[in-house]
Amino acid sequence: MASTIKVDKLDPQSGTALEIGTSGDTVTVPSGVGLTLTDSTLLLPTTITSTTEVKTNKISPATGTDFALGDSGDTFTVPSGATIVNSGTATGFGGGSWTLIKTQTVVQGDAVQSLDFVDGTSDVVFDATYKLYKFLVYNWKPSAAVQLKLRVESGGSFATTGYITENWRSYYSGASSDRASATDCIMLTRFDMNAGGSTTTDIGMFEFLFSAPAATQYPQCMGLCSGGETGQMVISMGSGKLATSAAYTGVRFYIPSGNMEGEFSLYGITT
């Protein structure tokens, strides 16, 4: 005969363990009833199965710092309209796609003459995490007719000497192409960007690749730039490195004088 027992508290008859039901029984908590744990620990079985939906605001590992999602062979689906936001470092997702690491945007009012990307600072990754790194610079505009240059950080400081760099430029107008080299920086634009003030509305766009900067087998940079100089379209290509074998931990973009504006983005790719 079904009956109802009403009581304010249940305690074990002996010891500290209390059992509800027998193996095979089903204990039902009806709709509208809440179970409240206050400063307590809920001990669950090793595997919990739900065939409908589980909602929670956070999932953390029970012990340590490693968390496994699913088992080998499982498929997880992100439905249409859902977004996955990565605020940390995503690794082990295979190769073939670029991962945006950091974007820095500067405007003339910021009075910026140099811009740094240093490993371990301001969410920047520039180490052995990725085998290849790429910088994209777009909407770049200096306040005077200057060239954009680059220096690498090695041993805790940005090197100002000891570079081996080669750069070549070509003009749309058919003016003679030429080449140049430098020892105090890695040459990037190799032309005086004539976008200062109200002179013109020319802007520059650049791409630079760094291979294995954390290695000590002479990491190097290779880049391609385009922009305007005295009303002409100019393309510039070059590469550079430090003359001594050393790992790089950061990159500094800079101009000799004046201020600059533009968007600087760092990407990484695994193979």
C-alpha cells in the first residue's frame, strides 16, 4: 500500500551512512522540487549518462589541470549559430590553418613610433608553439615619408646591430629597380612611404613570415610590401636575420621618425 511519510530530517540509525532504496529501485524527484547542497560534496558514479541535455556554466577537471572531452572516435558538433571563443592557446588541432594570436591597432593620435610583439607579454605567443609565424600589416600610414623597419628581440633586448638583410624594390612607373642591404635592422618597405599629413592618401600593406623563431639555427624573416612613393606604386621584397645563431623572442616594428597608424596582426600555423 502506497503511503506518504512526512519528516523534517533523516539520519542513519547507526554510523554516518544513509541509504535510500534498494538496487533496481527508481527514486524520483518530481517536477518543481529542488535538491539543495549547502557546503557539501556530491559524490557521483564514475560515469553519468544523460540522453537529453546537460546545462552548466563551467566544466573544470576534478583533479589536476587536464580535462578530457569525449573518447577516441567521438564526434562533437557545433550547431549553426553557435560560437566557440578561444581566449587562451589552442593546440593540437592539426595543421593547415592560421591562428590569430594578437592584433594591435594604432592611430596617429597615439603618437606611436614603434610597436612590439614580445613572447609572454599581452597575450603574445612567439616561441616554439608554432613552426611558422606571419605578421600582416594593413592600413599602414606614417606621418612623414619614412620606411618601416624591423628588429628582433634576442637575449632579452632588441638587437640594433649584427643583421644580414637584403631588399629589392620595383616601381610601377618603370623606374629602375634596385637593391640594398643593412646591418642595423631588417629592411621591410625599402621605400619612403609618402603618406604623411595631407600629401597623399596612400597606405601600405605588408606580409612577413618568420620560421621557427625559438630555434637557434638562424631564424629568419621574409616579407612582401606594397605602397606609394611620390605618386608611384612600389613593391618591395626582402629577407633578413641576425648574423649569429640565436633564438628570437620578439619583434619590433619601427620608423626612424614621426608617428604611424595601422593594424598589426600576428598569426601562427602548425604543420
